[in-house]
Amino acid sequence: HSILERYWDRLEDENILDTIYFKYAVFDDATKAKIKHYLENFKTTAIYKKLKSGVEHHFEIELNVYEDGEQTQGVIDLIYFDEEKNGWVIVDFKSNNINGRTDLVQFAKDNGYDKQLDTYEELCEGNGLSVAGKMLLFLDSGKEIKF
């Protein structure tokens, strides 16, 4: 995830992969191939197009809410402001291989990802951020699942 945070805006640079491999000390071909695959998939997503259009966004946003003596905290992979919906969209990156899965919403629910997004929504709203959407981005396939 930190690779996306740091390099999303330079993915068109033909030398960026070498920079990433050096920075993260990636030497084995299998890991290099996986990183390249994830980044190529990311470039095909609507999320990438939104970021490239210049929307306000934040990667790895840490939020805390204190309510009734209880603390809830989380780190959201990405949020961006959707002007059409007039609110923030929460994006959680997943690296699961979902090949052969037909019902990705059910897969997300079976793994508790929907609850995780609900918690992130509560954290955003508890910090004054109006949420207009929530989604998962499966990096292995580039599929975006909206909730």
C-alpha cells in the first residue's frame, strides 16, 4: 500500500519500477512481477482516473473516535473527495487473489470487509468527514466493489 501512496502519480514514468524495486529492496522476480501486476491493474481503475483528475485525497489517513469512554481507531488506505456526490469516498486496498470468485460482495462479507468499511465510515463521520461512498479495490484484479 505504501507503494501506491508514494508513487501513484508517477506510474506512467518508465523508470518507476526500478526506483520502487531499489527503494524496497526487491530483488526476486516473483515479487517484482507481483508489484508490477498490482500497479498495472491500479492504472486501469476508476480510482486512479479520479486521482489523476486532481481530486482532493489522502492516503493512509489515521483516525480516532472517542465515544462513551471507548476508543475506535483505524488507518484508511485512501479517501478522496467526490464533488458530484459532495462527500468522501473510502477505499480499502485488498491483495486477495479473487480469480474464480463470482460474488465479490458475498466474498467481502464473508471476510468481514463490509464491517471494516462500516467502521471506517464511523471514523470519518466522527471526525467531521461526510461519507459519500465506500469501496474495496482488489489489486490483484483491479476490480472495484462498491458498498
